[in-house]
Amino acid sequence: MKPSRRLLALLAALFGLALLLGTLDALGQALTSLHGLWWGLLLSLALAAGLDAWRLRRLPSPEVSRTLPGNLPLGHWSEVQVHLRHGYAQALRLAVFDHLPATMQHEHLPQQITLRPGEQASLSYRVWPTQRGHFVFALCELLLPSPLGLWQSRRLLAVQDETRVYPDFARLYGAELMAVEDWLSQLGVRQQPRRGLGQAFHQLREYREGDTLRQIDWKATARMRTPITREYQDERDQQIVFLLDGGRRMRSRDGELSHFDHALNAALLLSYVALRQGDAVGLLTFAQQQPRFLPPAKGNGQLNHLLNSVYDLEASQLPADFSAAASQLLARQQRRALVIILSNLRDEDDEELQLAVHRLGRQHRVLVASLREEVLDQVRQAPVEDLDSALSYCGAVDYLNARNALHERLAARQVPVLDARPSELGPALINRYLAWKKAGVL
């Protein structure tokens, strides 16, 4: 409990009056009649403050509840509502501050709100999560005024609610705001022109202009006495497994997100597209204390399983062990699949990575996706004006040359490598997946 501004203002007024009376006494113009009045005012204020403090201590706290979404998207504003109700005989104006997890930014807190008898009052504020995971909102703080307004009581009320912070991909659940196809096109995803035919037979139909002779079904044509062609579609029973690096090199940050977050968003985005294509999607993490494996499966429900499996993952301090990751995947994934390795490659990965990719390539189709730091391109494109900028430029170029040499050695061994900046990784993965699927090389 602490004194309010009203009580402090009254005490300041009495102090000013005492100072004035003392000054008059010193000048020999004492107003003795006012001394009794001053003491009477001080005693009255003391009694009123004591009684007001006693009533405030006996005053019950308002009822507080919170409306919190069950899941929040990472790096986006979301609204939280706080509801208050009391049974007092008079209106009450108080300050409200909700206690948030440390990893969430907020707007519009604290707030002042007026509670009227018999009515429920609500306020809303916004939160911006900066980290994925499971979080608890445990307390709500109220600054409750006394009946006479001379004191304020700080009340910490236990109002516990839980929520999960999912990757930015969770905004797809708000697909009514934007058609998914339009959203993908805005990200830079484009359909590659078809080269050849799909691999799976779909149906027989009458000949149309543009059909090739290879598509004509001669037996059906003879039977129907009109040209009949076979129609094919892309293979819809393929499997994709993401081999996601969760080690220390993925802790690098570009903007508000780490490389691990960017890789996770890209994997989820491609998963959404692949599941819509009828393919199965799975995931295995490595370079973590407890690697997580989700076997490939098809259907819309698999996307929920993916989100719930990875929403609380964070990059560890462990180094990337590609050999161990390849062994774990080969032991768990028997059927041929497209294995996408998501990491931030270094030139020291050369021998170990090539060996791991070679082992995986005996049974699976492998794509290595490497994230390139945005700052490298910025340093390389910045003008060189002094010694420091020259050293930075030379260091960035040397580092990029070493990475490119590693990519070239992998390409020489027929290992596809996708080198992309974190913000471009998702669209680049989808473009490569769609191109391979159209070409029938998965």
C-alpha cells in the first residue's frame, strides 16, 4: 500500500501552511489562532488516512479473468483481453497491468479502467511474441484506490492461462484473409513449366489439341473408334523428410529470427504445399540432446502434428554431426524419400557432409539447403571507404568463396545444393520441389 497523489498533495499543502506560519513567527507577526487550526487539520487528515487505509485493507479484490488465444504466431501482434467485475456499492477507477512472459513485448499496458457496480468491464492490449514455445500468464496486477482516494493498494492476483507460440507459419490458419495461392505467389513461388508428363496414370479421355502421340491409347481408340488419350498426373504418393540442423550454427540471427526459425518456417511452408499435392511429410532433428522424429504421413492433420512437434524447439549449443544424423534417418526411414538437409554449411563440413550425403543417396534423393547470412551480401555490396570496410569486404568474400567451393565439390558428386538467404529459403525450396515433381525426378 502506498499514498496516493491526493494524500501527498494534502500533506504538501499542510507543509506549505506550516512553513508560512513559521516564517510569520520569525518575523514577529505570529498568527497564533491559525496554529490550532493547523494542528486540527493535521489530526483530521491523520485520522481520515488511518480510517481510509483500514477500509482499503478490508476491501476485497475485484474478480479478474483473461481471454488469451490458445496459440499465438511468432513475430505478430495478437490481442489479449482482461475482464474485471466487482461487488462494490460505488464506481471504482483502478490501474491494471498484466504480467507477461519475458519473451513477449506488449502495447497499451498499464491501463486505467472504471468499474461500475454490477457491470463487467474489459480492456484489451497487444502482445508480440519473440520466441516460440509454451508460456504461462500467471499474474495480473491491480492498483486499487481507497474509498477516500488517499491510498493505493497493489494487488497481485493469480490468474493463470497458458498459450503456445507457433512459428510464423501459423498465420495460414487465417487463410480467409488471403487465398493461399496468392500468398505463395507474393512470396515468389512460381510454377515451373512442365517438362514431359506426370508419372501416375489419371484417366482416359477424348483426344484434345496439343496431346502427343505418346498419350494415345491405341486399344481404346480402336474400341471407341475415336482418338482416346491417356491423362497423367504428378505422382501423389511420395515422401519428404526434413533433416533439420538444430545445432549452434543455427543460432545466428538475421533480423528478428534465428536461422533455425527461418529453416523451420521454410520446412513448414514446403510441408503445406507438399501435403496439398498428396505427398507425405516427416521430420528429424539432429545436433540436439533429444532429437525429434516425426514419420512421414499424408493428410491435413500432419501439418498440425508438425507444428505441435516443433513449436517449442530451439537451437542448441551442440555441433552439427551429419554422420550421426544420416545413421538415425537410415535406421528410421526405410522407404525411398526426398531428404532435405537444412543447415548453415561451413567449409569444415566438407568430408563429413559428403560422406553422410553419399550414404543417404544410396537409398534416398537428397537435397542440401544451406542458409547464407544476409550480412555477407550487405558487406560485399557496401562501398569500401576505409581500412575497416576493406578488411570486412575481404573477409566476407573469402568466407563466401570457401562456401562456394564446398558447394561445387558437392555438385561434382551429383549432390544438389540450394544456397539461399534465410528470407528466401521457403520460396526457393518450393520452386525446387515443384520443378522436380513436374519433371518426375523425385
